Amino acid sequence: MKLRTALAALAILALTAGAAYAAAKFTVTASEFDPANTFLVQAQWLDGIGCPTNAKVSTDGSTTTAHYTDAACAAGDTSDNHNQGLLLAKTGPTANFASAGADITGVKGITLTELGYDIRKPGADTRAGARGSHCGAGAPRFNVTASDGVTYDFIGCNSGATPATSEVDGQGWIRLRWGGGTILAFAANGPAAGTVVNISGKTVTSIQIVFDEGQDTGPDNFGLAVLDNIDVNGTLVGQGDNVGNKKDKDKDKDKDHGDNNDDQGEDD
């Protein structure tokens, strides 16, 4: 009887630990917001475009004898086996009511302490450079909805009002983080609407990444960004919840997404 009781207690403990692990697991799902079907935005996790961490390199086409890591991502998502990156693109004008982005799930109820991502951009240029991914004041950005019912937005890539608290410059990537007790954002509603608020320590309901600046926005006028290692409270997500890291990775190549009208996402 004692053994049975002990085994039951261990089973309960294992289930509880499993539930806690599941609650702490975040996913970043690419999405597009395009209500008028302009087909000028795209969001997708793709193999081979992410920030390389101990990536295999072949000099003869048959064997992999070397490894390459960009200094910006010395640490990355260890479960990402295909070096995925999140492509966000907006073709044409910023005024077009459409955006690319991603929904971060698994965050409901967490206490926010850190946000961040790696962005594909030459580190020597810093965020304001004209080469590489677009890194504007408002895109790519985090939008956070807290349990107080307020949406806090415009945590932007190169925003003077809501600046990143740390930056690591690599060869082809820049790692940005908002944290260390300070995550500044604009309150979109509520008593503090229109003002900058420190949201570090707030309880979260939802988090989105939004990319809605087009080719008419400088300094790059590129309308495209590649992100990797999306950081929520120190947990890094470097791959999508699609088939890219599965055995049947070629499925997406055969799909025609051009007539998909189930676009979804958020824009301001």
C-alpha cells in the first residue's frame, strides 16, 4: 500500500511538472493582417535564414568539417535544427492597411521581465544603418496586452522613446533586448493612454510582433526584416510551429498560398 501511494504521488508530481513545462513553452506563429487582400505582406518561418549558432559548414559539398556562429547569437534556440528565421515583409507604401507579424502563444499569465530578438543586419552599421533588415522606430515592434486590459505598444526596433536596453553587434546580425527592469512602451488605452510606461513586471495576456512599415520608410526603404531567437523572459524561440523542422520539410514548397484568404494578425 505504501509503495502504491508513493507511486501515485510520483505520478502526480510528474504530471504537475509536465503541466508547468507546457505552460512555460512559447510558440511564435507567423501571421498576416490583410483585410482588403492586397497581397502585399508576408510572414513566414523559413529554413536557412536565421542567425547561425554552431551551424555546420561544408567546403567540399559532401562533408561538414567546420562550424560558424555569428557573434550576435552565441546562444540560440537549441531545438532549431534548420537555422530558421522569421521573414516579415511589407511591399509598397506604409499607408496600406496591412501588416506582417507573429503571435506569441503561451504567454498568458506570465510576469514580463524581458523581450527581444535577433535582427539580420550588419552589426557594423548598428540599428540606424541603411543596409540589411528594416529597423525602424515602429517596426518590427512588440505589442503587449496586459491583464489590466491595457495594450502597450510600439516597443520598436530603433525607437528613441522605447529604446532597447542592450545590444550585441555581430557580423551579420544584431541582438536587441528590452529588460533589466525597464521595458518602455506606449499605453494605447487606459488612464495613461498616449504616454510611455514601464511595463516590466506586468502580468501579460498576449504579445504580438508587428511589421507594418513599407518601402517608403527609410533609412533602408526595404520593407523587409528577418528576425530570429524571439526572446520572452529569457526563453528563445528560433523556429516556427510549421513543418520546417520536421522530416517532411518540403511540404510547404508544394503549397500555393496565393489564394489563402485566412489572413490574420494585428495592426495599429
